[in-house]
Amino acid sequence: MKARRPLALLCAPLLAFGVSACASTTASNSFKGEQHTVAQVISNLQSDVVASDQKKICANDLASAVVSSLGGAKRCEAAIKNQLTEVDTPEVTIQSIQLNGAGASAQVQSTYAGKKRTGTLTLVKEAGKWKISKLG
């Protein structure tokens, strides 16, 4: 149990930006084909964040490796619940999406705590569905 706590603490800031970056609009309609599908995943995360539905975030939006690194579904839900209290209403724009086989990355820009931030969401395909695996 104690071994997982530091891992959760390392993942929490990553998830905080990833979650907060999706708390506003994503403009998924400007992408076509598979890029639109990736943008829709980010939009779905946004909807789940707005609904404060940590169960859906862990089950539908995050890659299984992220959920596992947080200690499984219940601990993921607890970590996300804690992070949702940090979301303050930033805006997010998907600047670009790159596809590379079973992986994708999306450059996103958000405003968080009054400052513009740019980050990269990494997604993987699991069982035919795109899921968010990392923020870098």
C-alpha cells in the first residue's frame, strides 16, 4: 500500500493538468477521420470532468496502464476525485493531432490559474478504442 502512494503522488500532477486541460471546450469538429476520433476522446474526458464522473474517467477515458499505476479502478477514482477539486475552469484548444499506428498525440493549450500552458496528451489504442495514457 505504501509503495503505491508515491506513485499516485507522481501521477496526480500529471492527471491534474490532463483533467484540468479538458474542463472546457475542445473543438473536436475541426478534425476529420481518425484524428476526429482522437479529438472526441479528449472531448469525452471533458464531459466526464464537467460531470465529476471519476468512475467514467477511470473506466472509459484513461488507459489501463494509468489506472493500474494508480492502484486499480477504486484508487484511480479516488485520485481523480481529489484532482477534480483542483479544476478551476480553464479553456483548452487542441492545436494538432499526430497519429502513429496504435498511438496518437495531441498538442493542447489551456489556461490554468490564469496562465497559458501547452502540453501533449498521448493516447493509445486499447481494444479498438483510444484512451489517454500520458501528459508530457
